[in-house]
Amino acid sequence: MGVGVDTSLDEAVREIATLLAVAYRRHAQVRQVGSSKPPLPSTEALDNTVETSPHELTLTRQRKESPRL
């Protein structure tokens, strides 16, 4: 310890280090538990790749002609 350093500061640092060590040990012993929420429903029913979309985009940036009424 250097000259002029307060001993209470050194004690406080030791106490904080002890508290952190205890908290780390407790955290390391905690067992991880799974979520109680059920899994999300499947999105397979939403698959509409068979249907053609009126808003279909192409890579050539050509627009489909809209039917004129």
C-alpha cells in the first residue's frame, strides 16, 4: 500500500471483490431451465408459392401490364 492511501479504501475494495466472487459462484451453480412457452406454430400452411401474385417482380424490372377496364 502506498503512502497516504486510506486503509478504508483498501478494505472496501476487498469487500467488493468478495461480494463479486460470491455472486459469481452462485451464478455458476444456477441451472439453466427451458422456456415454459410452447414452440411457435409452423408457417407451412402459409406457403402460397403455387399461386401467382398480381404484384410479381421480375429481375429485368419490366412491369406487367395492368388490365384496362
